[in-house]
Amino acid sequence: MSQSGFQHSWKMNRRAFMKGAALATAGKLIQAEGVAQTSEQPVGPTGASQAEVGRVPERPLGKTGINVSALGVGGYHLGTAKSQQETTEIVARALDAGVSFFDNAWEYHQGESETRLGNALQGKRDQAILMTKVCTHGRGKEVGLRMLEESLRRLKTDHLDIWQIHEVVYDNDPDLIFASGGVAEALLLAQQQGKVRFIGFTGHKDPAIHLRMLAHDFPFDTVQMPLNCFDATFRSFEAQVLPEVNRRGIAALGMKSLGGSGEMVTSGMITPEEGLRYAMSLPVATTISGMESLAVLSQNLEIARKFKPMEADEMDALRERCRAFAADGRYERFKTTKFYDGDLGRQQHGYPTAKELPF
Amino acid sequence: MPSIPVRNFGKHGDQISALGLGGHHLGNAEDEQTAVQIVHEAVDGGVTFFDNCWEYNRGKSENWMGKGLKGRRDRVFLMTKVCTHGRDASLATLMLEESLRRLQTDHLDLWQIHGVCFDNDPELFIRPKGAAEALELAKQQGKVRYVGFSGHKDPAIHLKMLATGFPFDAVQMPLNAFDATFHSFETQVLPELNRRGIAALGMKPFSGQGAPLQNGLLTPDEALRYAMSLPVVTTITGMDKIDVLHQNLQIAQNFRPMTPEEMEVLRQRCRPVAADGRFEHYKGSLQFDNPEARLAHGFPLDAQQMEVKEMLKESENTGRPYPEMKS
């Protein structure tokens, strides 16, 4: 097998993909109708016209009666920032710009993300809509409640605004969560005790698993999911889960607007503005974005401050541009591989660690 | 000596042994001499179905099988697979010539599309200039008798391949007591193949790397008998050691199908740990997806994978476009 044979076929293949992308725009009308329907949802984006000039717009958080900023700060990357000082600065500047939504999880960086956010929110807790997640990964309510106490301590607060079940990504997670003594009971108990105001779940794997969670008719206030212009045509949360969440009046929280670690941008497929604006133009309460440096924060704040929702045909054009490369999931590996599945969840489900099974 | 049962190859008259020898593990044998001995003893023990693939161990698997089958080619039903992974028919044809050369034969009994694992593989296969055209051409030219495809990922992708309408003679898939209750090929794909008269080829009776055996969940006898009791033509399993071959030959030579009740008991025993896929990593991880597939689809390579190490060593690959790599 000659090297040139491979090179040739590689290039041919890329051309074929591009050609496929061009041909795919034939389906435009159907896509546009789909968008028109979703944009009529009551929790649709409010747009810049209703937002205070220069501030990040706010939107209702489902039926909860509170508003949240349309851009949220992702908690994982707060632990990746180079120091507590930088994290504190990121949080302060985000709050100043009108970002109220703060995401986190008990297991991010073994607690470092929560600890840092707790420090950064000292004296500013009231300005924030604070969410963290519980990492039982199939274990019961007792484990969940202990994690809640630890999260509250690290976050230096007596209550959470939102408490979600983290990483619902294994096929049997819904069964384990709703089993007798499962973590669903911890959510209700914590809510009754006033330790958390609203409850939800998150996962990055499979729309079918999200739908199985919803089928339990549990009183979730929020549901978090990957939403981006690649997801739109590949194992799509946008197409399968978002309409159901809106129908139920549950607040949709988007994540991975640029692929989780910016893969969609670094590969040159889309600009940050295209990716973030697309995600924010969907009928979601907020789009959670990981921002590990002030530079990334500034970039995202600028996009969010001047945010105007994309027109339906603009969204359609972006979806179609990405379609051929979305089709094998190369930019959404969190859906099809072990890449992105945390070690704690793997351990509870009998999987090798990320080091032993890197993908 | 009792012999391994034989079964009809789908709608065709060919008789195939119910146990098949997997090509990947043959390339993992200690040395060429051991691999040749495994092939000889397998043929003598009644194995007629031989599996292989262009990309296994960067050609070593095909080379060693070719050496082992020298003078025995007529006694076996020889299959190998082509690794276009969405790329063009012209590349597939080049791979076929190389496979025939390595296997020291002028024809294959079965030539299959390897690693149909990505959601868009069916569209890429059937597109103009896609690999489907190479399968047709090779059949016309008499270089292959039958054609098929293989994949370990998702029953939905297999069904999409069948929906292309291409006239496949055979389809290969993971079939074991865990699959039965998790993203199941047994319940979603196997009945459709049987309905269409396509030869069903089972693989991964021990879940690919034998983890359930090491965990004591199943005995080799239970695992292999379960897979062989399904309505398949053959069950392909990797045997990199003479001991493993002997063990499997003994099970196959004494094979009696499990009763439906026995099968149900085994499924139920596996169900709790089957439910999250922990014993079927090939369905939810890139680990089992070969480097050629990852290259063709723009996925990162795994530097720990043997094929990747060998790829990097081989000068013929210098300058190929390697995407992101995790070390």
C-alpha cells in the first residue's frame, strides 16, 4: 500500500464530505420549519432588546419564577484556571457583567472547583444563581445527602439554588436513580429541608437516556444537556430532548456549545461567536460555558452582551455547514466514546479509569 | 475424535464449521511458528472458517494465516475484511490485492467491510465511488465469492447498512450473553438476518477480551455454548495460544445446543452487570475501533494501541496525516 494512495483517498474523502455538505442544503425548508416551531416556545430567548444595554440578557428559569443570565459560568473550568486569584477575578467580572448563573459539581477536580467558587462568591452569594451536582453515579440517597453537605461547606453557603444529578450517562442510570432509596429521594428531601430550591439532572451521552429520566415524571425544574450546531444533526438533544423539556415547562440548560473543550473552534469549523450564538439562540434558559481564563471570559461576555438571537435561516445554514462533519460524531466524542466520562462514574459502573481506557 | 458441527452458509450450499478462528488474535501469537501451528491444529480439529482483516496487526495476521494455510487453502472457507472506513472503492481494491498476496491465494470465500462503527458509515459505503462498488467488482472478477460487513458498535448502524439494500451474503456482529440485554445485536439484528437468509457470523463470545471469564461470571464453556446456540452460521473467536485453541476445540467438538431455558438463565445471571455495558466496551468506547477507522473519520489515535505503535514505526506511513493523539 503506497503512501500516495492513502493521501489521495484522504483528500478525496474530504472533498466528498464538503460536497455532501453542499448537497445537504436541499433539506433546508424542513429544517427552517422545525426552527420556527421551537422558537415559538414560551421560554424562548428574550434577546438583546429586553436586556439592559451592555449587560448579559436574562431569561426565566422554566416555571420556577426566577430569572437567570443567558450565559452561565461552567464550574469544571473554574478549577482549571491557573489560580484561586484568577478564578476569583473571573467570577467577579462575570457578576459585574450580569452573569448570575454558576455551575459546578461535587467531583470537579476533587472539590477544588467548588472550593474556589465558594471563595470567589464570599460576600456575593446573593448575586448568584448557584448550582452544583451530586455524584452518586447509581448509589443511594445517603451518599447523595453527604455529598450535599460537603458541597455546601465548600461553596460556603447554607443553600443551593439548583441541585442536579451529575453525569446521567450509563444506560441503567435512570433505573438506579429511581430505585427505592435512590438519589431521587435525596433531591426531594433536600428540597423539603430548604437546602436546595430547585432540582434537575445532567448528562452528555444519549438523548434516549434523558428521555427515560423524563419519563419518570419526577418534578425536575432543570435539565442540562449538550446543545451546539453539531448536536443539531447527530444523536440530537436539540431535536429529541429540548422540545420535550420545553413542553413540560422545565428549564433547559445548554452546555458544550463549542464541543466541550473548544474542539469545534480549534479545528477551524466554527468561530466562538457562531458556536455560542447558535447555542444561545435555542429555547434554553442559559448556556453554560467553561471559561478557564479572563481572555476566554472577555470573549464570551462580549458575545453575550451584544447577543441577538440568530434568525432561523442563519441557524439552518450553520447546521448544514456542520452536518457532514457532525455525521460521525468526531466533534462530539462525549456522546460515542468514554472521552469525558468521569472516573468516579466509571468506578461505580465497573469501568476502567480514564487512564486505562482513555476513550 | 468427534468433529465440530457444520452449518449452511446462509442461502448458499457451503458448509461452515460452527467455530471460526479469529484473525486478530492469530497475530498476537508468540511467534510465527506458533501461529502456523494454531492454524494447522485448527484445520485438523475441524475448523473450516477463518477470519481475518487487512488492518489486523498491520498485516501480520494475514501473513501468518497465509503461511499456516499453505497447502490447506482448499480445506477452508477464508474470509478477510477491507478497511476503507468510508473511503473510496479504489482504495478497497488496492487493499484486496494486498490481502490476497499476504494470504497466498487467488480468491477469498468472503470479503467483508470492516469496522462499520460510525453513524455515517452506511452512507459513505453506498455513495457513488464508495466501497460498495469495490465489493461488486471483486465479485464479478471472481476474486471473492461472497461479500458482507462487520461491526461491533451499534445495532442501529447494522440495520442502516441492511437498509441500503446492498445484497450482502454475510453480516458479522458481537453475540454473547451480555449483548443479549445491552444495545443488543441478538434481539435487533440477528432476527432480521435470519429473515433475509443472510449468513449471521457471531464474534466476541467472551466479550472481546475475556473479562467476564476472568471475573468468574461465566465459564468458557457457558460463554461459547451460549453464542454457538444462537441461530448463527459460525462463532468467531480469537485464539492466540495452543491451549486456548484446545479448550475451544473441545467445547465445539462436544457441542450440544443450550435449551431456551438454559439460555434464559444465563442471560438473567449476566443482566445486572450487562446493563451499563461494562463488559462490552466495544459498544461505547473508541478502544476497539481500529486506527484506520479513526484516521478515516478524523478521530484521535491511541498511542498505546499496538497497531498505532507499529504504524509509527513503519516508514511507509511517514507523512500521513495523523490527527490528535492521546498518549
